Amino acid sequence: TVAMVHSPPPTRLTHPLIRLASRPQKEQASIERLPDHAMVQIFSFLPTNQLCRCARVCRRWYNLAWDPRLWRTIRLTGETINVDRALKVLTRRLCQDTPNVCLMLETVSVSGCRRLTDRGLYTIAQCCPELRRLEVSGCYNISNEAVFDVVSLCPNLEHLDVSGCSKVTCISLTREASIKLSPLHGKQISIRYLDMTDCFVLEDEGLHTIAAHCTQLTHLYLRRCVRLTDEGLRYLMIYCASIKELSVSDCRFVSDFGLREIAKLESRLRYLSIAHCGRVTDVGIRYVAKYCGKLRYLNARGCEGITDHGVEYLAKNCAKLKSLDIGKCPLVSDTGLECLALNCFNLKRLSLKSCESITGQGLQIVAANCFDLQMLNVQDCEVSVEALRFVKRHCKRCVIEHTNPAFF
């Protein structure tokens, strides 16, 4: 990428593969007859590296490839690419018309580029004040300092994905992670979507700081942030009252007390994942079901403390539920399924994987009432072929995931 953006190619082309440009007009390649706006439209479908290669074909393509409308997004992939240098060269070229500022660039995605360092993010922060979306998942060399530069210099940033960045423990407008934002400052980070999956070092104090600075959060994913506890969720609910989607999957210290805090989101909460939170029981489910009546998605896989009573309370209070995963919950039986089927008619996805107490009778009740079912997972469940065929007859569009070799 670095070698592609320094200067336009010479007027006369000598490369043997590009001799079409020197032919007479009547033999000119068909693509050269397209008007500029059509070419720009075609180029808009190309990734960053291919767009840079197109700029090397001829002078016309060079001018078209660097049309500012094509550079709302920079997307780089690859573990070996020198992404810091690539970002520096690209932003330098994009700043030619507006010195030191890339006014058109709104999205930067460098997920999986393991050679990205704080220097590369600092380049983005300095040159891209209109940045709205940043994806750096899997870039484990990123630190809190780099994130501070971005959120401080890019006031319009709304989407931030730092999943897998294990060094990131805080997101704030102050370099001192321990300093909370006082309401007197009147300044907040505008992030609405934040993914911190696999940020293993994140603790309750860091989540407290994040919540205090990012009060506009609507989507927050904290999967496998194993150090978080119920106390961190309490801080979150104090500042971030607009959360619609929340995932604390595999946060093993989250318990029913944490779900009591989450329930304070009330009707705003639509998506909740508490998979493999082993301390969650029916008590926590009752809190969520009682106050979050508009819940659409719940993933409680591996929460072995959930029983038929929890499923019953959930079904009666969250009648608009569309997706439910209660796999590996051995205490859920056909009784809970019957209550679910008689209340949640809009159910589209249901996972019962490894639910030992589920039988074909419970599946038939679900199929007879939930006609819109589109996905059913009954792997490692003791259900008969007749029950699976019954589901298939009543739910025509349903994809059944099973481990019964007699059913196909």
C-alpha cells in the first residue's frame, strides 16, 4: 500500500499489461469509454488495497481513485502489513487538498492487523477529526494512551471496537484513568457502540470510568471480561441509562445481584447475554423479566441455576421474546417449554442444546404454537424422530440442528 500512493504514474505507459491505453480510439478498451461518475461508482466497491492499485494504471485512473468520495472508509487487513506506515502515507495523500485534515474519512477498520501500534492510532487521531467508526479488534499492541488520543481528538466517534485489545483497561477524556469526569466539565464521549470483548484486564474501576465518560452508550459488549463483578454493573447503570444491548457472557463473577442492577434499564433493554454466568439463578431472571418487558433476545446458555420457574416467569412477562438460548440448563424441562410456547408466539430462535430433561412432547407443544420458528437447536437432547418430524411439519421454515442420525 505504501508504494502506491506517492505520485501519479507517467503519461506514457510502458508496462506490457497496460498497452490498451495507447491504442487508437476505435480499439480503446470498453471500460475507458465509461464516464467518470460511472468509474467512481465502480471503484466504490473496491477495498483500500485494490483502490490503491487502480491508481497505478494510468493518469485518469489515478485522479479517479483519489476522489475524496471514495475515501470515507479505510479498510486494511493482514497480520504482516506495516499498518502504521500505511496509515501515515494514506492520510498524508488524503490531506493534500485540506492540509493536515482528512475531512471525508469517517471509518477506519484495521481489525486483525497485529502490527498496529499506538503510533498508527495517533496518526488517525491527528488527521481525522470527522472519524465516526474505528475497528481495531485483535490489535493487542494498542494501549489506553492511544484510545485517549482518539476519543479526545475525534469528537464525533460513535462506534469503537477494541475487542481483543488486552492492554485497554479504560476509555476516558483524562489521561489519568483514576480521574472520573465531573458533570461540571459538560463534556462527554459520544460513543454509542463499544465492544470490549476479551479485554481480560478490564476491572470494575475501569468500567466505572468508562461509564462516567460514555453516558450515551446503547450497545455494550463485555464478553469474557473475567474480572468484572456485580459492582461494575452497578456503576454502569448509574451513568448509562440508555443501553439497549448488553453482553456479559462468561463473566463468571456476575450473579443475581448484577441482574438486579441490569433490570434498572427497564423497557429500554432489548438484548441481553449472560451465557455461562454460573452464579445466575431464577432470582436474577425474575428481576429481568419483571422490569424488562420489551426484551427480545436472551442468551442464558450454561446458567445451570435456571429452572422451569425462571422460564415460566420470563415467558409470562416478556411475551415479545424472539430469541432464547437456554442450552446446557439441565433443570429446564417440558413444563418450562409448555409455558414458553403458550406465551411467546413470536419466538423465532430457540436453543435447547444439551438440555437433558427435554423430550419430544415439549418440542411438539412449541411447534404447535410457535409457527414462525426459524431455528431450533436440540443437539444432545433425547428427542425422537417423530417429534422432529412434527416440528418440521408445523414450522416449514425452521432449520433444526440435531444429533439424531435417523432424522434427515
